[in-house]
Amino acid sequence: MADLYASEPRHKIARVSEVLQSQLLQPININPVQPQFAESNLNIYKGAGPASPSYNEYNPLFNRNQVSLQASGVIGQKGIWGNEVAVNAIYDRLSVSLGQFYYASDGFRTNNDQTKEIYNVFAQGMLSYQTSLQFEARYTDHQYGDLPLLYDPNWYYGDQRQTDRIRYFRGGLHHSFAPGHDVILNVSYNNDDYRAHIHIPPVIDPGNLTFDLLSDVDDDPKGYLAETQYLFRSNLFRAIVGGGYADIRSTFSDNTQLTGLIDGFPIFVDQSQSSMDYDIHHWNVYAYTHTTYPWNVIWTLGVSADWWNDTLSDLRRDQVNPKLGVIWNPTASTTLRAAAFRVMKREMVSYQTVEPTQVAGFNQFFDEPAGTDYWRYGVGLDQKILSNLFSGVELSKRDLTVPWSVSTGTGAYDYHEASWEEQLARVYLYWALNPMVALTTEYRYERFKRNPDFPGVESFHTVDTHRVPLGVNFYHPSGLIAQFRATYVYQDGDFIDRDKTWTTPPFDNQYTSWSDNFWVCDALLGYRLPKRFGLISVEAKNIFNQGFHFQDTDPANPSITPDRLIVGRITLNF
């Protein structure tokens, strides 16, 4: 599931959670623990980082005592270079994995550079054939400028710098009482050290007064998470019951200097310092049941409950969340899916959870502010037309209530709730012409509508995006691989104009309407080395250097490069 979610937009919590769940339930093996797989916010354009093959792509079906090494590297334009190395060993009832990841890029514009380093250690031991223990430690160092791609490429902060250093430790237990009866326990600690230097360029008000804002922010959240889960499996019935507790504490400080100028001459300088301690507590419990009745229908019935308390805002939310899903196979070639469920976005220590990530194939977890309450409704159809021809359609909607705050200027905050809406649609057609050639086409539609006074970090009121990717994939028995994709994009919406933006709402008159349509073409040529020794590839993104205006709705995992980008990658396995 993690491999599938890696290619889906806005599925980062689901992806890293599926990695965690697979690790807790896995037997002793030689699979590498790739450092990048557990990171939710890589901020790397798809295809521009070190290769991320499937866990089992280069690994044997059966285990034996051995040591293996898997390494990948990337080099390309825009100062891109990086590597990932995983050394894995297995000896009887013990397996160990050591991993290192590095990525650097100059970016596609001024102050779009970044460097990211990840180091991890993973160990798993079997106490008996029923019980296993595991331990994981990870360190991340991320230094970067202004990374998100906004609709106007000229809207960015030229001297904004950020540093994020994270220390993460996790312990896990898996015990099988009997076939079909399993218990897992996961305990983790996350220590984050975040620093930001933010300079908002001068903004001129209607009275010709210019405001210049400089801010230095420090935040050091420390979080604890404990989760447990019981899994029951039989032929006609499955159940997942669990719960957890999270406690996150931090001291947030902000040093701000606001300068007012007229015709370039300062008329006042206002300096302020604030420091606040906050503590977030969150309890959750859940139960999911999957019942097969009749033989071709799977019913998902569930419920979760959350108790969330933020001492900084003095906000408390207690909420019960029903879950309903159904998967019906009227024929062997047809699958109908439908779901309706409620979720409260909880504060997450490391974006990972052992709670099920989907209901009837519809993702539950998205990255909104903590305390967000939303309903999601979805329906989908997957159809196997021929043995080599597959199609499907999926429609979904989310209605969100998002908490947000604005400073009163006295060290306190006013808290509000904003209504957001999302509509998603997807139609796909996959055709395997023969064992060597496959054709793909899709239509994706996204509509986001947000309260104009709280547009989120992406800074838009409304945005409609239409995407039509057309792809052809070629795989030769000799190991040669060739891929080509042309994607048509049409997008329009109302976006915050940073030339007009003030520091506090309302923002009603600070939006600019834009629309654009364009084609982006990507190509890849690669060779799979004999005897599964690895893969060598060269990839070109945005081949024709197409310029455009585009607002990425998943800024932490960008998909479209604004300039031509050519990268070479190599993956080796020993």
C-alpha cells in the first residue's frame, strides 16, 4: 500500500503510516528500511531524487543469513545531487538495517535551494515464533528557503530561511496469540528543533504607508505517542480495535520587527518579543469491522472517538466519528466501492499511525491543521474490460471545519473556525497492448474552496485543476525501459497576491484571479541490470521547458517542475 500511495497526491500520512504498519507486522526479513520511505515531507519533485524502488524489488523470496547493500544516487540540473544507502543484515532471529539519505538542490529560482539528510537504524528480533520486538532511530536535518510553487512564480520570499532538525525514536511489539489473533504495540518519541528567519517584502497600503516585517521564529515541540491494536481475522469477518495517546509540548517564541516607511523613510519601528508554552493532549480509540455478506460484498462498519485538548488556545474537542464502507463485486471483473466517514485531524507526533488509513479504498488522513473536523463521501467503480484493459472512475467530496487563529498583538490569539470544501474526480484507462507496451490515460479534477480569511498555507480562496496525463511505457526483456508522458493541465482560481497581502485578515480584497493551461512532457530511458543488480536511468522532466502559472495543492510533494530538469539515477544491489 505504501508503494501505491507514493504516487498519489496528498497521501503522505497514509503512505508513512502503511510503512509503519507493515514494519510492525512483518516477519524477520532482509528488506531494506529506506530512510526516505518514513519521511512525509520530502519536498522533492517526483523523479528528481534518489530512486525509491519497492521493498521487494531487489530482495529474495526466501531469507538466509546474509548481508546486503542497496545504494542509489542521483545527479542532475539545478545543482541536484544525492544518494541513499541501506545496509541490511539478517542472522537467525535478528535483522538490522542501517540507512543514510542525502539530497541537495539549488532550486528553480532564488532562495529555492535545500539540503536534506536522513540517518536511520532499525533492528528487529524474534523472541519466539509468536513474538517479535523492534527498535528504530532516525535523525533528519533539513535546511531550506522558500520551497512551495505558487501560482505566480514571482511570489516568493527571497531571504526566508528555515532549519528543521528532528530526532525520532520508536519501539514496537508484535505478538500472535494464535492464527488470526494479533496484538501490536508502538511507542515513539519525536524531538523537533525548528528555526525560521522570515522577511516579508514591503507592502504598501492605500495611504502610501509601507510596512516591512522581519520575524525570527523558534519552535521545539517534543512529542510522545503510544498506540496499541488488536487484529482478528477469519474467512468472513475481520476486526481491528485499538487506541492511543499523544502528548506534545513546546515553547514557541517569535521576535518581530515591524517598520513603517513613507517614500522610503522610516517613520516608526515596532519591536516585539513573545514566548508561549503549549501542551497538546490527544486520546483516541477506534473499532473497524469487515464483514463478508453475501459472498461478494464486504461491509466496513466502524467508529472512532477523539478527545483533543490544546492548552495554548484553550480549545477542546471531543468527537465521535462513524465509518461506513462497502465493496461489491457483482462480477469477477467489476468492483463497486462507496464510503462515508468522519475524521478529526489529530496532532501527530511523526505523521504515522497504526489506525487503518482507508475505508473502502478512500483515504482517511490528510494534512490539515490539528483539530480539523471533516466528512468524506466517495463512490468508485473499477472495471476489467478485457484481460489487458482496465478502467475506473472515482468521485469524492470533503466538507471541512478548520480551526484557525490570529494574533491580537498582545500575546493572545482570537480563534475561529473556517469552512472548506473539496471535490475530487478521477477517470482512468490502462491498456497493456502486449507484454512489452502499456498505455495509460487519466482525467483528474480537483476543486478546492476555502474561507477567504483563512486560505491555508497554499494561499488560495478557490482553485479548479484539470489534469489529463497520457503515458506510454515500454519494457523489453533485455532490461531496456522507456517511458513517455504528456500531461495537459488547466487551472483557474483566486490566489492571494503577495503584493497586496497584509499580515492579518480580512483578506477579501487581496486576491487575484488567474487561469492558465499548458502541456508538460516527461520522458525516461533506463536499463535494468542483469541478475537484479540494479537500474540505470536518465529522466527529463518538462522537456520543452514549458513556462506556466500553477498552484501546487500538495506543496510538500510537488509533481510538476517549472523548468526543464534532466536527472540521472543509478540503483545497485549487492
